[in-house]
Amino acid sequence: MSDIKKGARLRATAAEVVDAVASGGRSLDKALQQREDRVAPEDRSLLRLLSFGPLRHHWRLQSRIDSLLDRPLKPRDSVVNALLAIGLYQLSNTRIPDHAVVSQTVEATRFLRRPKLAPLVNAILRRAVRDRIFDQPPSNEMALHDHPQWIIDVLQADWPDDWRDIIAANNARAPMWLRVNPRHGSAADYAARLAADGIDSELLPAAPQAVRLAEPQSVDSLPGFADGHVSVQDGAAQLAAALLLQNIKGRVLDACAAPGGKSGHLLELGDGRIDLTCIDIAVSRLAGVSQNLDRLGFRAALIAADASKPDEWWDGSSFDAILLDAPCSASGVIRRHPDIKLLRRPEDLDSLAKLQSDLLGALWALLAPGGRLLYVTCSVFAAENDGVVARFLRDNPNAREDDVLQNNNIRDLMRDKPCGQQILPGTAGLDGFYYAGLVKAS
């Protein structure tokens, strides 16, 4: 196959991925997983770039497409709309030569079985280059910020002084963070191992096991990964285990445990002094937890169940600590999952807040007196964070907010909320996470 046809096939595959998200409502991870095997392994990083980028900049690109088309494409040709977005993204955000972008993107229409639209794609891309459309100002606020209006509105209300920085962080590419297993040395030791392999990195003093890579790497290239020396986990997510286990031993519950990153970290820090139980609602998701723990050399009790219905799975023995990493909008990790901006709806916040409250209330009954529950989300929306915790504290007189966060080094990177603390996305290269520690009265 010629280079042009190979490049065209890759762009057609990327168009199917983008269309599956934008028009089909599929998650980006699933859409990629279903199609990655069509592309040679050495080209998969480009496939990801051409899938993530157009979704990250969906509103800016769509406004350009709308201005260049005389009339919208028919719904059955939505995949060609996605292909146009990929073509415009390459012209504006990559160093791929314009002539290669045009030729390979036009040729991709044939792999998409839309050859009659090849002249249109060719004309649109050539006009974009000729008229320098990316030098023109965005047509509206959504195109300016590359977010749906409802997210912009919520961010402006919740973070009036920070919303622009949050949006900028959401639109940036996320760095790759590692968590070093203390059984196999310190973060500084591992950074030295990386340097010996020509991989640049830096440390985060507030998270002593965290290493941030200068450039993302395949896990296969990470020394000791297969043997459990290191795991991939954002630096902000690495705070959960240390905060939960401070002065804690005994029975520990990791509710909503999949994919198991925090489970492994709990066992790394608490090995020998905690007995860990991991709950997740899906058997398939627990398989990923099991694989993660096997790689690290740990064991835990794994239960497939609905954590909000303890009558169906709880053995009646109280837990000394509970980690509730609650299902949420994931608005703090948009830079890793740009499809969130297209798939989430404003009405989701109410249903998620109810689920979070139900989980918090159900699991509180399982906590031993004097025990700690750490409520965590990867959201920046108050409705899912301090809104949920404030109602819980109001309705449960035997609960008080814990001071576990107050004397931690990471406090310098956190914003105080009425209840709990927030790390905003982009702070020190971290994802957006909310933490609230709760203690049960003795």
C-alpha cells in the first residue's frame, strides 16, 4: 500500500472514531479500542492524536466547518464532517505539510465509502489554507473556549476567578505521571533509572511516590513496569491512599475500586497493617483491578456488587477506613478525556449528586466509630463536591470534617472549599481532584 493510501486509511479510521463520539455518543476509549487494530502499531500514536485533537477542539473546528460549507452535510454523512474536522485540525495544530494533509484526507473519503464527497473535502481544505481561516476570530464563546456553553456557565459560577485557567488546562494535553512502588525504591531512585534510559522526568515533593515524565512513554519502555516497580497514575490521584491511611490500620474498603490504581496504592502504603476489600459494580471492571494487583504482587478481597446496597454484600464487620472514589462527571480530567465535553449533559449533575449522596449514606453505616471516610471525585463542580458533603454533614450529626488534609504538603496546591479541598486541573501539572475527609464520632 502506498504512503498516501496508508495515511488515508489512518485518517478514515480516526474519522470513524471521532464520529462515534460526536454523533454516536460512544466513549473515546471504547471507540479507539474497537478500531486500533486496523492501524499498524507504529501509527497508533498518530491515530490517537487525530482522534483526541479534533474532539478537544470540537467547537472551534465545527465553527470553521460551518463557515466553509454552503449547507450542512446530511446526517448520514456525519463521518465526513468528522473527517473535515480532522483535516482542519492537522492544518492548524500539527506540523504535517499542508499538501500531505489535503491529499491524504481527501483520499480518506474513499475508505469511508464517500468518494462523491472527495471534491467537497478537497475544496474545503484548500479554501481553509488559502483564506487563512484560523487567523480569523472565533465566532462565539463556545468556539473561543472549546467547551459547551453549560460547562462554561457552571465553571464561571463555581470558579469566578479561575474558570479561564481551568478551561485552558482542559484544552491542553495531559502529562504522564507515574507512581513508584516503595518496595522497589524511592521516586528519586526511579527518576535516576529513567535518566539512564534517556527519559527525562521530575518529582513532586508533595506526593513522594510521584514522577512526571517530560514526554509520555509506552509502559513497555518503563523499567520494571511489568514487575510492579511502577504504575501509571496522576499525581493528584496519588494523594488518596496516603490521606486515607494516615494513623489507620485494620479493615479498609475501597468502594468503586476499578480500575484499581488507588487499590494498589493502598496496599503499597498499608501492606502488613491493612486488610483491603475492593468493591465494584461490574465483574469485567474487577478483572482489571485483579490484573493491577497481580502485577504489583498484592492480594485483596474483590467483590462485584453495588456499593450503595451493602445488604447484598456486607458481612457485618465494620471498616476502619473507607475510600469512596465516587462516580462523577469527571470534569477535572477533561484533558485526558475530551469526549466528556461532548457526552456530558447539565442534567447529569443532579443524577450524579444523588448517586454520590446515596453511596455516602450507605457506606457511612459500615464505618467503625472513630474511623475515616475519604470522599473523592475527579470533578471540579461544586454540585458533586462540597455540595454533597455539606448536605451529608448537615444530615448526620455523628459526622465531622476531618483535618487530615490540613498539615499535608499538598495543601499548598489545594483550594479551600466550604467543605473539603480542591486541586484544580493544571496545578503543578496535576488533574483536577476534590478531597473531603470525614470522621465518625466515637
